[in-house]
Amino acid sequence: MSQSPTNFCPVPVEQQPINEYQELKESWFFSWVTLSKWEFARKLFWIWLWSLLISSPIAAASFPPQKMTLIFLIASGLGSSLFVAFTLIRLYLGWAYIGDRLKKTKIVYEESSWYDGQVWEKPVEFYYRDQLIFKHQVEPMIKRLQKTGVTLASLMSISFVSLLLIQNFT
């Protein structure tokens, strides 16, 4: 029996966009975006809190906490926010990569470990299925990450401007 062309997929199972999406969704780190809004915010807050262990001594070297307490607090908070920003960027890149693979009509894949790049055009059924997954599962995650990134960038900008203003008045 021969397989119908619409059911045959030469792409290795682990490189098929739907399986890459499933793996990403179930991974420890990338699944954070699928959590509720408050659980996701709590994860980011913990990153911010733990990174204070790194940013606070660096801020203390520039702004002695005893003399410049407010500036020290803002600087260490900004330093910690960079770790959250890097986390958001990594999450965004992972979800955007999967989204891009789901949206495309062609899949680029490696047939073996010899870097022999191949291209396979998705049949219409695969393409529509992938579009539905992108539209209803992946795109909301990408939008959530974008909104979170804009919020974080706004908070960091406000903190930075506050830092500059406070420094100029002291």
C-alpha cells in the first residue's frame, strides 16, 4: 500500500513544526508563558528577586547604600530587570521560531546529521492545521510576551529617568 501524498511527511518527527510546538509547550522553561497571568508574573518576579543577589553588590560599588539609598535601590532594581529582560527575550525567540515554522508553507529540515538541508512544501491540510495552531495557541503567547516586554521596558525607562533626575538633584 502506498501512502497518499497528503499524509506523507519526509520531515523527521522531531523537526516537524507541530511536534516542535508540542515539545516547546511541555518544556520546563518555555511553558511559563502558558501559565496564568499571575503565575507567569510570579516566575518573572522570582528571577528579578534572585538576580538582586548579583545586581545589588554591583550597584553598591557605584552607589554606597548608606549615603545614596534611593539611587542604590533604583540601580540594583534596574540591574535585576536586565535579567528579566533577557529571560523574556529568550522566551520570545523560542515561541517566535515555532510560530514562524508553523506559518510557513515550506519546512526546512535536516535529513541526517550531515547538514544536508532539505525543503518540503506542506500539503494544504498540514498548512491549515499549522495555521490554526499558530493563530489560537502560539500567537497569543507571542502577544503576551510582547506586552510583558513593553511593560518591562516602560518600567525600566521610568526607573532610569528617575535615577537620572535624582542624581541631578543630589
